[in-house]
Amino acid sequence: MSRIADVLVVGSGMAGFMAALTAASRGKKVRMLTTGMGSLAISGGTIDLLGYVDGRYAADPWAGVALLPASHPYRLMGEETVREALHFFQQHMADQHWPMRTATNADGQPCNVHMPTIMGTLKPTYLLPERVNVSALTSARRVLVASVEGLRDCRPALIISQLRRYRSWADREFSELTMPSPLGEAHRSASALDLARLMDKPRSRQWLTDALAARAGSCDLVLLPPVCGSKAQPETWQAIEKAAGCPVVEMLSIPPGVGGLRLRDALLRALRGYDFEMVENARALRAETDGDSCTALIAEASGQERRHEARTFVLATGGILGGGLALQPGMVRENVMGLDVAAPANVEQWSSPELFGRHFFAEMGVRVDNAMRPTDSQASVHWPNVFFAGRSLGGYDYATEKSGHGVAVATGWQAGRMAAAAAEEGR
Ligand SMILES: Cc1cc2nc3c(=O)[nH]c(=O)nc-3n(C[C@H](O)[C@H](O)[C@H](O)COP(=O)(O)OP(=O)(O)OC[C@H]3O[C@@H](n4cnc5c(N)ncnc54)[C@H](O)[C@@H]3O)c2cc1C
């Protein structure tokens, strides 16, 4: 790769990967700088598009998009662009043998699905791994809820009692199973990722396949914590379903995010065929600009600063959690370009007294135009060759809306293609 990248992406969360994949698939030289894995390491492997609007459940997320405020990233891009982005993502996941699909309602229209979690709650989400059998989820009568001894926070009895509170699950016949841990006494507090890694090796699967073969025969559905392999490899899940003799659905879990890591695995594989370079443990510190153009980012790695030149830049550095935004009393700042993010000077106004109300801190972030270029309070573009994506953007609250990876996929795609086009123009 020549010293100057066409597109320099900062951040390796969902938004950064989408921007990189989009630009690279358009023939651009892409370099990614990142300090960590971002929220893919802690999130589930499903794509939330839009679960709630103003606290109301959106069974049809596309109908919900039309009700969002004009400043929401989906509305800035437009619904058609969001659809194109999801389509691009699905195509690449399918190419990597990890297809992601939507469920459909009685009229054949795509809709949200309520996925069970290991807390026994139901969470709306939109794109699911194809192996998730949605019709078994909605109609199975006899459900086996299984866990593993020593697995943190996954108790079948609690899950069953919680699920029974939902009308759609109340009348089902539940049974529970806690399997002995294959990790032995040494791992009293195993995570789903420890077990999923073990399952990657065919010879280490017997403890689970034997236990399910013995107990699942009379069931229509098995609910498991996410242990069907740590990679985007459908064979592992397939082998477990074969042994169970019925559909096996993984419940969404607390971190570490086995499902998110599978998506990461598939995205990294998708990037292998392109002119793509990833520089890990490199923290972007600041930008060099020339007039209204950004020319380079200075990044620190192993105690040394290095200059990374590029034609265009995509900042996908996440929010407060990811490291993209820094808070000081009465002030919010975007960390790399040094943008001031509009915020009330009175910190008390950053949150609402109502726990489930609208909180400013949850929606704070960089404001952009429809090409994802940062704008000032007069809506003028700061730098025409700098683009933002994902949770670093303002105008939405992914946690209450359930729109996290959906916004990251959509805005990452938009920023990636806009950066690719700007790099082409700048040649
Ligand atoms: C526990 C949890 C579970 C979730 N589960 C789901 C789910 O199942 N489905 C869903 O749709 N959404 C989920 N979400 C929401 C979703 O993960 C995020 O909204 C979304 O993916 C954000 O992606 P991002 O790429 O914008 O940011 P992040 O994932 O935060 O990535 C930011 C990246 O930027 C890097 N970075 C930051 N600053 C710098 C710097 N200066 N230099 C270099 N690199 C830098 C970070 O290391 C990181 O790689 C979940 C969120 C949480 C917290």
C-alpha cells in the first residue's frame, strides 16, 4: 500500500468496518486505525434497526423511520439509502457464509422479531443470523431452556419465570436443563465466550451434543446461551441442532458479545479480498488541516507518534463509551478533529429526572449533513473530506430506540461511499 490512503477510517466498531468495506469494495485503498474492538466485542449478533419510536414499539421499523425527527441519522440519509446499506451488509454477510435475514409478518412484510435474552426479557431486533428459526420462536409449544453450570447470569428457572410474564410465551410448556461444565471446577465463573471458543473445535462439542441428544428429543425448541461457536461458522450451530433434533435458538446475552464477535469475524474476512490495512493499537490524536481540507491524522502507537496521510477520512470512533466523545463539566468535545458538540452549559439539563425519559447525554454527538460531513450551528460543512459515522453522531438514542448496529451499518455505508467518491474527485 502506498503511503497515502484513499480513505483513512478511525475505529473498528460496526460503523468503521462498514465504512471500510464500502470504500474498499469501490476500489479504494483503505487504512483503518483503531485502539480497540469497540462495541462489537460486547454486543449481540443481531442488527437492531428501530425497535421503538417515542417509547412505542415499532413492529414495522420502516413505518417507524417516517416518524423520527428530521435530525435523526436515518432521516438525514433517507429511508432508501438505509435500505441500500442494509442490503449491501446482507450481501457481504451471505458471501462470508453468515447470512443475516429479516423475519416477515403475516402480510409478507419485513418486521421486527422479539428475541429472548438470558434475563428472560424479549428484545426487538431486525436482522438475525439465518440459522435463527423464527417460526419456532413464535410457535414452539415445548421449550427446553438450557444452561451450563458455572455460566454467569444464565439461570433457566429465572428465564422461564420471566418469559411466562409475556402473553406470547405464557402458555408454553417449559423444561429446564443445567449441563455440567466442560471446563471443570477451575472455571467457576465461565462466560459464554469461553464455551463458544471450545465449541469451535468439533472434538470438544460432545458434552453439549450428548446432553441435548438425551434431553431435547421431546421438545420443539431449545433456548441456549450463545455458545454455538465464536466464529461466523454455521457448521457449529448446525451440528448442535442435529444433535438436539429440533431448532436451537441462542438467547441474547450480556457481554462478552459472542454474536458481535461473529459479525466482526465475517467483516474481517470480507475485507481480506480488498486493498485494506488495519493498524491496531493506534490512537488517533489530532488532525492536520490545510485550509478547509484535512490532510493527515497524527496517531500514537507504542509510545510513538506517526502521521497518516489520506485523501479522505472517516471518523467512526463511537460515543462516550467508544472514546469518540469526551465530557468535561458543561462541555462535550469530539476527540480527534476537536469539534465542539453543542450541549447545555447547565449539566443538570443533560439528563431527565425520568429514568426512561429522553436524556440529552444519550443523544449527544457530532451533527452532520446528509453526506455525513460535520456541520456547524449554521449547517455549514467544516471539512469536505471528513465524514462521521456510527455512535459518534448525535440525534439518536440507540439504547431506548434499539437502533445501535442499524445506525452504524447505515451511516458507515453512507460515510464510506461518500469518502470513496470524494477520494476519486480529489485524485
Ligand atoms: C452491551 C451492549 C450490547 C449491544 N448489543 C447490540 C445488539 O445486539 N445489536 C445492536 O444492533 N446494537 C447493539 N448495541 C449497540 C451497538 O453496539 C452500537 O450502537 C454500535 O455498534 C456503535 O458502533 P460504532 O462503530 O459507532 O462505535 P463503537 O463500537 O463504540 O466503536 C468505536 C471504535 O472506535 C475506536 N476508537 C475510539 N477513539 C479512537 C481513537 N482516537 N483512535 C483510534 N480508535 C479509536 C474504538 O476503539 C472502537 O474500535 C449494544 C451496545 C452495548 C453497549
